[in-house]
Amino acid sequence: MAEGWMRERLPAHELFSAGLCAQEGAPADPVALELMWQAGIDISSHRARGLASWMMREADLVLTMDKAQQRYVMQRYPAAAAKVARLGEPCDIDIPDPYQQGVAAFQHSLLLIQRAVESRLSSLTHAHTCTLS
């Protein structure tokens, strides 16, 4: 959902997402598909993939959903630590993973994603590539 929302708000930027425990090749959750469709964003072509070292090298900015992910990514890829930040850092929010939870959890996460992206728009317009984990 974060990648889809960011693509909508930053269409001129190269964006890609990856997960720390992604099921490689899995499509977006049906609840996420529906919520994003309702927002006018089609994420039906999304396929999950795991975070890889080449992504860390190529990204200008790596955005995580929460503090625990941020710490993990910085520890695993110390050479890229300077370009790792939380998506919700400007508004001091962590975005919970709604995977295998109900519609309410997805709605809550999407609202937080929207808030975080909007708060980051000015700084994101200067980055060329973003990875969301």
C-alpha cells in the first residue's frame, strides 16, 4: 500500500518496495487491493520480494515502516545506514503491518501511510529511489 500511495504522489520517481519476511512473488493482499482500488490506485501488479543488498546499494533513500525494521536494516546493511529512515519519522508514527489481520488493521495502516507520505513529500521530491521494507 505504501509503494502504491507513494507512486501516486510521486509519479516522476523510481520507487520499489521490499519486505524483510516477504513471500517472494505473492500478490498484494485482497484487502489491500480493495482499499487501494477505492482510493483510485491499482496495485494489482504488485508482487512481494525480499530486501536484497543490491537494493540497498541502488537506493538513494530506504524507508521502513517502524523503528524495529529501521534498526534491523541499519544493522544488516551498515554501509547504507545513513540513507535509512522511517517513513513516519516526520510525524513520529510507526506503521504496523496489517498482514493476516482484518479490514480495520489495513484501514488503519493505510491512514498512517497516507499521513506519513504527506508529511514526507517535500523531502521525498529530492530522492530518486526509495525502498520500503
